[in-house]
Amino acid sequence: MSQSSVLQTTGRPGAGTSSGGTHSRRDIQGLRAVAVVAVVLDHVLAWPSGGFVGVDVFFVVSGFLITGLLLREWERSGRISLLGFSARRIKRILPAAIVVLLATLAAAAALYGSRQFESVAVDSLFAFLVTANWRFAAIGTDYFRSGDAVSPLQHFWSLSVEEQYYLVWPGLMLLVLWLTVSVARRPASAARTAVGVVIGLLTVASFAWAMTESTANPTVAYFSTLSRAWELGAGAILAVLAGRLAHLPAAVRPVLAWTGLAGIGVSFALIDDELPFPAPWALLPVLSTVLVLAANSGTRSQATHLLPLTNRVSTFLGDISYSLYLWHFPAVVFAGSFFPAGSPLLVASSLIAALVLSIASYHLIEQPAQASPLLAGGRRRERRQAWHTWWGVFGPRLRIGAVAALAVATIVPVSIALTPPPPPPAGAAPGPLTPTASAASESPAAPVTAATELTGRIEQALASTTFPEFDPPIADLSTEALFSSVTTPDCLDITTTQQSIDCESGPTDTGLDVVVLGDSFAIAWSPGIKAALEPLGYRIHPLTRGECPASFVSVTHGTGAAYPECDEIHEWRQERVAEIAPELTILAQSHGTILRMTSPGSPAEHAEELAAGLRRTVDGISSSSDRMIVLSSPPEGKQMRECATAFASPADCVTSPSREFATTIAAEKRALEGSPAEHVDTLGWFCAHQRCPGFVGTTPVHADSSHLTIQYSTMLADVIAEAVTSAPTP
């Protein structure tokens, strides 16, 4: 997505290249335009479903152009200057990228809390070192970060893939050419063929790896250079064959072009994030892009029959596509700090900001940097003259740009600093639970309980019109922070008896034992459970593991990767409960587990399977545990950092339980009927009248969009204690 679209086709006599001359391929600029528009719309509107495959179009175009340029350089001069290639890439890629990284860091420092800013700073370092894809692959495979806010630099992963590819491919190509011509004494035409064979083998190997990885470890496969290289390789293969396309019949070219363009459109509409990707489904946009490129290769025609790609608007968007790609994602993410997710204001502001910044970046950074004598050879006097000429051309626009940038850098922070924070709403101050008039008047004779008091505070939150001063600050919310504060890393995933013993907490002299059994939702419940039961003399025994539910069912990781360890954990948990013989076992899990079942079926069928697995767990430990309580999953919420924005209201953070949530909880209730366990419906601890606020008092409910914050979990201690003490003994 970052290479020049000017093809220099002048070749040495007998080199087997196409006819000489230089021409600009408007169809390639059009492909870039289509690709970047699809990516931007996907990130702004979540439409089309396959908009993310625009990156795959970029990969093919990149492989085609870069390989073609290198081959023509060798055929023209008998050599490939790796230093010259690197210098061109640096001037093409780095200046605009560095400006975006610095601007993103500045915005993150102004808008985010320290923890989130540190995360963005680390992301920027990986992006600068062109290893962002591996950074995000590692984060993506960590379940405890899965609900966190998206990094404004996540889109740098694709640039890292490209640059890693080009750290290897030019040198390898030069080696193949040298071995063929200088060692094997073969003609230049054979050298081109040898390059094609090598890149073909590497492309097939990469695709085979992608097929395996897309199933075994989908998140890593999405970001991995090894499982993406075949897409650049497809473009490279076409570049090797481009000279032979000169004899392609003129009548065939439009057919290929329109077929390819239609295939790209179908990719946008058909592909979604539920399909195995990048293999095999990236084949559709990759081969479609190859068809479009092939249709106009080996000819000087401007593909006027492809008006969607060659019109002025497409050409313009293609020209600024690199800058637009760089700027659009930070614009979308940071607009979310001011406007509610999905709101028209967010869409409009992010699109306008991305377009304005992209145009400015193209004219003030991209063009001047590429035309500059930076990294050029020559004598000092020649370099000085080159810089003088360069400044004469670009100096005026750079001066204007510097003044504009200084004005923005001054006005924006001052405006933010002068904006007064909203006052906290009445009744939102922290303190002990107190019943509201509405809660008390529902049943004047009924005793006031912790549950009715909590209902009153939930209703107060739903009636709030302004945001309080949150504790903890929403900028510091993350699952990483949650789990690092709840317990030590060694006690997040309990998989052995010794771990279970080491991670126990509470009094040791009462003879009262409680087992907490389940996935990361059970971990998030733990602060409230400890606050509720340890004062009553209970010792807490955690049997928790991320993504491994309380239900005795087979699941995958959230990334889609296989999770056979969870099946073993189910067996071990039952054995460990028998060893502890607790007075009470509390089971908890995410209702979202239905999305990770290994068996085929609909969400409703998976809900029934999950519920049946819960009954299996209960039956398996019933002879070992005196009492069993199942805490239903909290309903999902919104990311507070996305909904509690400068121009939002508390109503923008209110949600209602989803249909899948209701189906799963109902299935659990049915499955536990007649069992020795009691199902505690916790919906009333989060919602009133099917409306669930994002905060209660000054406390955010969710650390992400699903797990409870430590503070809210602790706030529930009284209602948890009531549920435990009121549960009937079997």
C-alpha cells in the first residue's frame, strides 16, 4: 500500500521485458482507492462485512509493483541496489508514519490515562520497528486483554508485514538472479524464470502454512508474516509473468478486469470475521486483484474501460491512500473519546479528520519526502544544490504547513484544558448503600435488604443526566489491570493441586471452605465473594482458569484455537472438589461461552449444551460439596471509554440484555431444575426493568464490556452474602 505505481519498462536488449517507456497505471491507483475506502468504511461503519480484505488487495498490489521494479532494475543494469531500494522505502514509508506515530502519542497523552498511554507508547515502538504485527498477535492471543479498547495503532500491523517481507525478498531475488546468471551461466530469461519458480514455491509454502494456522491459531494467522507472505507472493508471481501478457488479446482484457473487480466486490460483501482467514478465504480478493492487474499488464493502455478505477476521484483517493490508511484509524479511535460509538457525530468527525489529515500529509510529508535528496549519494556541492532546488519547490507549502500545525497544536490543547468537567449528578457520591424512595415505596412493609438498596442505586444511575467523577477513572479500565489487581499471575489459571493450595485465602481455623469454580468471570466475581464470605469465616479455594467454563463442555480459545487442556481441567476440578469437601461451591461462567463451543449448532443449541454441561458439573460434585450456588453471568455492557465521552450522556452507556444472554440464562435455569444446586439470577444486580447502566454511584460496572471491575464486584459483597445465607440447604 506504500509503493509507487510508476512502472519503468525499459529493458536491456534480449531481456524479455515488455516494450520500453514509463507510464502511470491509473487502474492501480483505482485499486488502492477501492481498498482503502473499504478498510475505512469497515472501521468507521462496520460495513461492509469484508471491508478488511482491502488490506489483501494492498498486499497483492505491493508484491506486483515492488517485484516488477526490482526485476526491471536488474534487466536494465544487471544489478539490484539493495541500498537504493532501502533508501527509497525509507523515504516512502517512514516520514508519514513517524508523524502519525508522534501525533498519536500526543493525542493519547492528552486523552488517555497513564496505563492506556503506556500501552499506546509500546505499540508505537513496535510500529516504528516494523514489528507491530507480532505485538498485536501476542495481545490477540491473550484472553485477558480481549475486551480492552483497540489500539489506535493496530492498523500498523499490515505495514510491518510488508516491510518484513521486503527485508527478505529483494536480497533473495538478487541471490537467485546471481546464481542463475553468474554461477549456472544461464541467460537472463532463465533468471526471470528461476525467480518465478522460487517465489512460487515460497508462495505455496506460505499458503499451506496459512491454511493450517487459520484453523489452529486464527489470531496469529491474521497478523503473521508467514501466513500473509503468499498474498504478496501472488503479486510477485504476476510481475514475473507480466512480460508474457503483452500478447493477451485485447478482447480478453476487459473480461479479466471486470471479473476481477466483481470478485473484489463479492469479497467485501461475502467475507466476514467468522470465516477462516487469511486462508482459504483471502484467495478470493487475492486472485481477483491478480486478474485486474493482469488485465492491463504488458500494454500501455490506461484501461479506460475500467471507469470505477480510472476516474479522477479514484485516482485522487489512490494518490492519498497511504496517508489515508495511516490517519484514518487514529481518527476513528480518538473520535470515540468525544462521541458515542456508532453515532453520526463520530462517523462524520472521524471521516472529516481522516480526509483532511491525509490530504495535508500527502502534500506536506509524502511528496516532499520522496522528492528530497535525503540518503542520496553524490558530492557535497551536488547535494547542497539538490537541497536548494528541493526547498525552492517545497519550501512555500512546508512553511504554510508548519504554521497550520503550530496553530492546531496550540488551539486544541487550550480548548480541552478550558472545557470544564461535568458536575457529578445528585446522589452519585460514593458511600454506603442507601435505599431510594422508589425502592422503599415498592413494599413499605418489606424489610430493606442489600438487594433492594442496590436496586435503588441502579435506578439512580439510570436517571442520571451527567457523568460522575469515576472511581476508578475510566481511562484506567482494562482487563489487564483487573486481573493483575485481583490476584497474582500464578493464581489466574489454577491447573494443579499445589496451585490451588498456594492460592487459597481467608481464615484457616474455622473449618468452613468455599470453592470458586469457573472461568475468568469467576475470577472477576472473586473480590465480591471474598469480601462477602471471608468475614463470615470461609476460606476461599479458587479453581478458576481463563476461558474454561464451569460447564463440563469442550470449548476453543477466544481466538478460535483448540483448547484441549480445558477438557482435562474439568476432570481435575471434580477430583479437587472431592479432596476439599467444601461446605459451599460457587460456580460462575460467561454466557459468551456459547460462541466458543467446538460442536456445530446454533446459539440456541449451544446454550442448551452449555446448560447441560453445567448440570453435569453439578452432578459430578454434588456428593463432595454440601451446597452449590450458580451465579448467573452478568449481562454485557459497553466500553465505558467509548460511551462516556465528552459529548455523551449516561444514557449512551445504558444497555439491555441480549437475546443470546437471555437464552443462555434461561437454559441454565431449566437444566438446574431438580438439581441440588441453586441458580441465583444476578440480573437484578446490574439492571432495573431490563435497562443496565454503565456505572452505579461513581463505580464503573465493567472493566471492559463483560468482566466486572474490582470495585463493582466488591460493592456486590452484601448481595452475595445475602444470596449465600438465604440459599436453601439441599
